Amino acid sequence: MAYSKAIVTGGAGFIGSHLVDALVARGCEVVVIDKETPSDEKRNAQAKYEQCDISDAVVKQIFIDEQPEVVFHLAAHIDDRESVREPVMNAENNIIGSLNIFEAARQVGVKKIVFASTGVVYGRAEVLPTSESELPKPLTPYAVSKLTGERYLYCYKALYGVDYVALRLSNVYGPRQDGSKECGAIAIFTRKLLAGEAVNMNNDGLTTRDYIYVDDVVAAMIAAADADKVGIYNIGTGVETSTSDLLRMVVGELGTVPKIALRPDIMDEVKKVALNAEKAKKDFGWEPGVTLGAGLASTIAWYKARL
């Protein structure tokens, strides 16, 4: 699909800022909607920034003024554990906020919406790596909110003809990720180890996740917008990496001796995650190009350069 102007919600954030850079590099005019002010590293001088919450009424006017052809909807409350503690807040951000974006897009005739969903919608999947044919069984309010966004998009396609692609992302990592929060193990481990702090190891350390580098995710989002396809697609590597193995890899790259604080009582609702992305390969010609080892080296070098 040809397009020359895009809105990126959440474009001041980790994945969003990388996406903005890539779109600008392609010659696309980009408008960012984000409630946060981007840091210097996350701000692209050629993009336009509108600071507001995605639930705000002003969103509709931004769409009317800007007339985007495609929308990349990344803005969300993404902390899975916090969503368990604050489910209403999570729903206000991820369900009401998303619906506000979808309505604005529909009303100005947007050609396509690319939605950042999550692989945790599958819950405790019976088959790993998990394909899109697996029935979603979300176990956290965050997962429910993302699945709800997918369902709204299906409805908007059926009722209004709005094309969409929902990308169920595995665990994204890379430069610019915030290591001060409770999500993003690679960023958290790296930040704490570089600061000489103890890192937390939850439960038995055998929880697995499918780690995918941010550049691969951005490439998938752009491929999804370009392709003449509609529907739901997994974006992951299909490879499980345990938390303990991940920590060993980060420690090996840093060459440090870690201090580990065990937290055996903190359990993960979903123990194992790995996503089968063969559908994206078939329909978009997309597949991950960065190994975990190479991605870790690049990510850690970025953090080191900012000490």
C-alpha cells in the first residue's frame, strides 16, 4: 500500500521512536501523538509532535487537521504486572484510548491501521512456538485489553471497511528501552549491572520469553503497512530463552560479577512464550534478522555509551 503520511501513537517511546526514524528515512511525513515529551534521542527533527493522551477529545481534531493515510497505533499502558494491580487504569488507556484512535481514523478515511498487540494474549499456550491458530486465553488485564483492541479492529473492518493488521509482538528489546521500569528484562538487567546494583531473579529463573530486537519489529510494522493483507500476525523469533540464561548472556557481554536478589514468591502468570511467525514470513516476506547475541551486544553498547 502506498502512503506518504502517517500518524504514530506512542512515537515518543521506545519502539515508536525507532519506527518514526524508519518512516522518516523512507520519506514519509510523520505526526506523533504521545502524552510524553520525547527525550532528545527519541525525537526526530523531521517529525511533528502532538502532546496529548490518546483518550483526549483533541485526537479527533489532530486527525482532521493532518489527514493521515496510515496509523501505527503503539501507545499503551504496557506493564503486565501493574495491569493486575490497576485493571481500570489499564482499560482506560488501552481500550478507551484505542477506540478513540480507531474512531478518529475511521472518520477521516484512514487506509490502514497497524496495531501493536502482544503475544501474551495466548496465555498458557498449549503449543510452542505458538501460531495464530491458537485460541487466545488472556490471563492479565493487559492481555485482555490488547485482545479487545484486536476485536474492535475486526469489527471496524466488517462494519466500516477499515483495513488493519494487528501484530502480536513477543518481548521487544534494544536501544532506548527504559530500564527503570518493571518490564523489559534486558534493559533492567543491563542498567542495574552497569550501576553495580543487585538484579532480581523471580521464581525459579526458568520462565522463558521470545526476545526480538526492535529493528526487526519496526521492519515488521512497515511491512504490515505496505502489504495488501488484513488480520492478525505473530512477530517473534520462535526461540525460548529462560530468565536465568538471559542473565548469563548479559553478564557475559558486560564481563561483570552479578549480585542476584532471589524473589521466589513472584510468579509469572505465563511461564513460557515463543511465537511462530511463519504467517508473517509468508504474507509479508518478513523474518527476524538479528540474533539474540548480536542484539544484546548492540543494546549493551548503547547503554555503555551513555554512562
